[in-house]
Amino acid sequence: MTGILLLILRTILALLLYAFLGWAFYSLLKDIRLQSQRAGLARFPSLTLLPNLVDKLDLYHFTSPEISMGRDPSCDCVLDQTSISARHARLTYRQEQWWVEDLASTNGTFLNEHTVTMPTVLANGDVLRLGNVTLKVLL
């Protein structure tokens, strides 16, 4: 009789142990999913570009972490000027900063009148020049 009772107690204890482990793994998985959702919803500070064009008074306002600039209609910031390449420059948000990068454009990309030859950090009030188009950066 004691052998059967001992077997029943061992079985119950094993079931309780597996239930606890299952609950612990479920809680960890739920927490990992929540953290990945929070990371996926990371907020990027908005970026506004103010063009210095006589015939255009629009602001370009962006909230995505990557902005392509050029004459190509598929670009995020379409600048329809002959001095601008189809895919002229790219703005990206990484390492908690906005960066500008020239995409081997014909007429070059300039940041505060310095040629952009490698990815460069943008600051509020910087002036970007792509070809003949000047844009003021507002962060």
C-alpha cells in the first residue's frame, strides 16, 4: 500500500514540476514578445526639411527612419530639379542621430558647404545642398 501511495505522490509532484516549468517558459516567451514589440515601435524623432526654392514653399516632414532623396518618383523626398540625381542622397536615423550620405550623385551633396564624402551626422539648423537645391534641416 505504501508503494502505491509513494508512486501517486511522485507522479503528482512530477506533474506539478512540469506545470511550473511550463508556466515559467510561457511567461518568458510572453515577456520576450512584449519587448520585441516595444523595440519594433521605437520612436524616431521627426525630421523636417525646409527648401529654399522660390516656387516651392512646402515643408518636407518625415517620421520614418530612412529617407531617400532624389529626382526618382520612388524617392521619399522627390526634388524635381535637373541638378539632382535620380537617387541623390539618403538620410538615416541610427545610433540616436540623423545621418546624411551621398549616393554617388553627379553634382554632390554638401552639408554646411562641406562636401559629404562619408555618412555625416546632422544637427538642427544644418543646411543641406543637393545640386542647386538648398534645404534647411529642422529636427
